[in-house]
Amino acid sequence: MSQRIKIKALLESEQTDIQVLVKGWVRTFRNNQFIALNDGSTNSNLQVVVDFENTDPALLKRITTGAAISASGTLVASLGKGQKVELKAKVIEVLGDCDPETYPIQPKKHSLEFLRENAHLRFRTNTFGAIFRVRNSLAFAIHQFFQERGFVYLHTPIITASDAEGAGETFHVTNFDLANPPKDDKGEIDFKEDFFGRPTNLTVSGQLEGELGAMALSDIYTFGPTFRAENSNTTRHLAEFWMIEPEMAFYDLNDNMDLAEALLKYVIKYALDKNAEDIEFLTQRLLEEEKQKPQNERSEMSLTEKLQFCLDNDFERLTYTEAIDILKESTPNKKKKFQYLVEGWGTDLQSEHERYLVEKHFKKPVILTDYPKQIKAFYMRQNETDANGNETVRAMDILFPGIGEIVGGSQREERLDKLEQRMDEMGIPKEELWWYLDTRRFGACPHAGFGLGFERLVLFVTGMGNIRDVIPFPRFPKNAEF
Ligand code: 4AD
Ligand code: MG
């Protein structure tokens, strides 16, 4: 009996009267007798019963909230309420003391703001234990989904020389001494002297490299960190976030939408099955939070119901143009329903508009397609100009309740002349993307892909309200402490 067993496995097995060894962290210690022990495998604590009369008082004193201990003894049926089994401890050892006076995580409810300031310790709370187990399952399910379908997991570079989205939101990478960079004859920074011999940046998207892979392997996906130096002082943006970017040869926009919808449903279902206990915990947490809100602001569905609803219903598919019409009709006489006016065809939707469509109008996930070309990236396939003279591209954004945009994607422009023309119009340097343009020269074919923001998915599945709470180490302006 020297093999440690995880608490989840122990609680799930129906066995009693067996000898077990457990290790974990003390959540609470009541009456010098009952330890609530947690090892992160589940939110359920194991009750460890201490034979306090035969235990050294000095040892008892060291059993404090946060301390790491090991306990061995007999697993017995529990007479107490709240648990089926408990451990009658024979031997307890304190592996790591924890000073209760200075330990920030107390056995009480802490605010999310407080836990964000103590992000190095917040893993030790039930809420964050549940969130990061769900995050883990979602990551696993994403790989499983693509692997089952024969996609190749392609590792695209973190350091690149391109700004795939052309939005100018890159973080520079250099090994220069910034206080004293080498200068050229004109007194300008001489990037030829830099590590890579040219300016480089952290990737904003692996899509362009992903397309190169798809042009030979047919179906690929990336799943890695991406970086954007944009204003991420919102509850939906991070400066470092993880993105899943599948890219498929011979797919059109409809195939792309079908795949994205299937992926989202698959991974949500996986988490609901695999993490039932954690999602139930998060559902209850959210219900408590909702009780603080006025009745009319409370959500009509619980978290579990919301997730199930998403599985049971087709996503609504409509064009950007149809969406603009709905938004305009919903504000008759220009009555001010939105903070930002729906300015009309050609402008990007604000998140309040997206959320109106999803949460109030359709009340389900929505896929918007065929956006004006001026508000989308250069690589999207151009549609024929429509009867009203509108120029659109084969874009698709998936909008989710409570989240807004969760997926952005498109069919790609595979026609070299159209692509080059668009790059010229948008001032995208063709010479720097010569390798990308080569795919359009050598065996180009229709293809499509999309990017799923992983943290936005985790937000949706956990019901949390702030993206900083669903990534272990959030990066946002003025925050990179740990
Ligand atoms: O819409 P985006 O910018 O699309 C692309 O990057 C494409 N290259 C994807 C592709 O077609 N392969 O980003 C895709 C998704 C968004 O829908 C959103 O979910 C997420 O990435 N995202 C962010 N998530 C957190 N913080 C940010 N700052 C994000 N920016 C985008
Ligand atoms: Mg987008």
C-alpha cells in the first residue's frame, strides 16, 4: 500500500475497507479531527479523519489550510452527511507547512478580482480547479476531433516576419540592446544587424503558414499561442491567446461553416460528458452570481441548459447584409437602442450589435457571412459585386451568446490576379509574402479555414465573465507579473 491514489479515482470506486495512501492540500481542518483534503483531481474533497487523541499535538498544529500532507489508513463508509466514504488515517505526514497567518487563500469565498491579483495561487480554489480541468478537456477534445477526421496537426512558427491579419498589432522580436541599437548610414535602426537579419514579430495567426500545409496535406490544423498588441483592456481580449486554425483544401465556405459548427458541438459535448461535475459546479456558481442581479437582467437559461441548447440547435446562418437589415429594423425611428449607431452597410458590427443578434433576436449561435470587403483581411475570396454595387468577401464569423465573435474565418482567394490586386489596394507588401503567393502560382485550389479563439470557447463553456479568468497566466496591458 505505498501507491498514492488520486481522490477522484478513490471517490468513484465503490470500494471500502481498503488501505489507501493519499496526498494533497488541506482545504479545512475542523475540530482537530476532520481534514477536507483536495488534490486537484476533482472539486470533491476527501474527508480524512484524524485520531487526534493518539496524534502528536505538534503535528496537529501543522495541519492548516493550504498545507501539503500525505495520509494513509483505511477507507471506510462515512456516517457523516456529505460524503459516502472517508479515510480513517493511521499515519499523517505534513509535507509542506503553510502559515495560516500569511496564506492569502482562506477557506471562504474570495472575489474574482482578489484571485486575479493572486493568480499564482488561484489554482487552489474550487472555481479555478473546475475551469482549468474544463480547459484541459476542451484542448484534448479539439485534437481528438481533428485527429478522428484525418487532419494533420501542423506547428506554425511563433516568430515570423509577417503580420498575417495586416492589422499592425504585432509585438516586435529583437535581440538588440534597445538602449543602443546599431544604426545604418542614415541613422536608422539597422535590422540587418538584428538576430534574424530583418524585423520580426510574434505571430498574430498561423493561417498563412497553415495554408502552405493545406496545399499538400489537404487538411491541417494549428493549435498554439498567438499574440496581439491591441487594446486588450476588455473582458474578451488577451494580448496572448490560443487559437485553433484549421485549413482545408477543396473546401468552400459552406464546408467551412459545417466543419466549424461540428467542431464546436463536438467539444462542448465532450466537456459536458467528461466534466459533468465541474460544469455542474460552475452552473451553481453562476446561479449564485445571477441572484445578485435584478430579475430582468438574469439569464433565462442556466449554464448547463445553455450548453445543451447549443448542441440541440442548428446555428443560424445569414449574410452580413441581412444582419444589418435586422439591426436597422430593430431600431425604428432611430430610437437609441445601442450605444453605437448601426451606421449602415459597410461598417463593422460592434459587439453590442453582435450580441443583440445572438441573444435577443435569434437566441442562438449565429454565423454571419459575406462581409464588406473593406472591413476584412486581404486573403478572403472576393464575391461578384451584387446588384446594389456592394463588394463582399466569403467571410464567416460565428457569434455566440455572452461572447460575441468566437470564430473568424473565410474561403480564401485562390486566384492570383485577384489576390495581388487586393494586396495592392490594401498596401500589403507582395514581395514580403512571395512564398504565400507561390501557392497561388503552383497548383492553387479552392480552400478555406477559420480561427477559433480558445479562451473565448473556454469562457462560453465555463460561463465565466472575464477572459482573464480562463487562462492560467493572462497577458494584458501592464500585466506580465507571472
Ligand atoms: O478573427 P481573427 O482575427 O481571425 C484570424 O486571425 C484568422 N487568421 C483566422 C483564420 O481564418 N485562420 O481571430 C480569430 C478568433 C476570433 O474569432 C476570436 O475568437 C479570437 O480569435 N481572438 C481573440 N481571443 C482573445 N483575445 C484576442 N485579442 C483575440 N483576437 C482574436
Ligand atoms: Mg475576426
